[in-house]
Amino acid sequence: MELNENARIDTSQVEDRRGSGGGGGGLGIPIPIGGGRGGIVGIIIAVLVALVGGGFGLNAMTGGESGDNAALEQRCEAANALEQLDCRNTLYVNSIQAYWRTALPQALGEQYRPTRTVFFSQAVNTACGQADSGVGPFYCPADSLVYIDLTFYEVLAEQLGAEGEFAQPYVLAHEYGHHVQNLLGTNEQVRRAQQRDPGNANDLSVRLELQADCYAGAWAKNATGTADESGQKIFTSITEQDIAEAIDTAEAIGDDAISKRADRPVNPDEFTHGSSADRKRWFNRGYESGDPATCDTFSGAI
């Protein structure tokens, strides 16, 4: 994977809240599977959590702290910007949103409405409740924002074995897949279906997550075609090794893989994100087709 050093990094697409403290300690977003929130179990179980329709039982909040992008803007305008983790991730966000601005109306008939990614440290207030870093990256439909503590990538590499650089844009593309679902009304449809049929809630959650994986694959296929506002390509190349790194990440965070790491029984009835094989298969479907219209995880068997 190579990023174009001439591409402009648009920091207006992120909100830097690092150092703001998130309004205090505590965890408002529940871990979807039991086992506590300490250590790796508490972190990996909530990896890439999808907060459907405002969250699974979250207390709504009317707002959160605002960010200050001044330092980020300065770093991302410097000559060594692509060496900075936050600047690279901002450019990944730029690519993902550039893709959906064209792909969403063309493939799914809905206009894309851009949103921001919030960089936070330790804890953050959201319209879905308060969260800390232990929940991993997430999307909040109530405020349409993606949230990530960038130290999550250390967990991904050191504790989950997903060391490749392309794991990072895959994570962001998955979360923006949830934003696309929100724009299409899929999140709300799933929330209502879960309320009508609680016994099927986990299966519906899995289907929602696998669709986000498929959307991430569709972006990956088309990422080298994305450009900044002046027409400069954002990626100069994406290799098969990069795609293998995304697939490795999808496999590493499958529900069965997480259960095994935590020495828990593997129970498909408790899955919320899909098995390693399912996540790999749906990412591949999106990547091989390059078409988000092929990402219908809700019809027929997974």
C-alpha cells in the first residue's frame, strides 16, 4: 500500500478530541458479551461494535465535547505528514468518503452525506452515551459519527496479531459501512426487527456486521480510484498483500476466534459479529465484486 504524498489531507473530515478526557471515567456503552471489561477480553469482545439505532440500551445524550483540530492541521500540512498515524488515518477517511460519494447513489440510489471521524483518548461523550477506549472503534447512529482511539491499533497488532498497515483502513471502512447503513435506514430496520423478535436479535446483528465488512471490501476494491478535491489520487497502489492483511484482520476478530482467545465455549447463538469464516467471505464478496449492491446479507442464509 502506498499513499500519494501529493494528496491533500482534509482534516475537516475528522474531529480531534484527544486530551479532552471524555467527560470523566466510567463506561456507558455495554460490552455485548459477558466476561468483564478488564484486559484483552474486555477489549476484543467489543471490537468494531455496531451501536444499532442509538446503541444497545444506551442512555441518550444530547451532545459531547467539541474537538480542536489546530494541532492536527499543522501536522498534516507538514512535509512528513504521512509518517504521522493520525494524518494517515485522516487520509484513509478521505478515501472512504470519496468512494461513497459516488458509489452510494450509483449502486444503492441514495445520496451520500459525509460525516466525521472523532479521534479520542481514553474516554468520549457521544449521543449514544459515554464510552472509553475498551469498546474499540464504533459508529453512533444518533450523531452519525465514527469514534476511534488510535491506540486501538496497538491492541490490534500486538494482541490480535493483525499487524499489517491495511488493517487500519479496513477498520475505518467497516465503521463507515455502518454510516452507509444508517443513511439507507438499515440500522433502524434492524433495531425494529430486534425489538419485534428478540430471539433473533443476535442473528440480525451478525448480518448487519457482515454487510459492513462487505461494504469495506467494496471500498478496498475501488480505493485506488479515489482522489482528493483537486483530483490527486489518494492511493498510488494497493497490493494483494494489503488485501490479505484486511482478511487476516477480519478473521482475527471473528466471534469464534474471540471466544477461543478468551477460553470461552464457541456458541454461534451468541455471535454478534459473525464467525471468522463469515467475515472473511463477506469482505471478499465486496472486494471481488467491487459493488456494494452485492452486499445483501439479509436475504437467505449467511
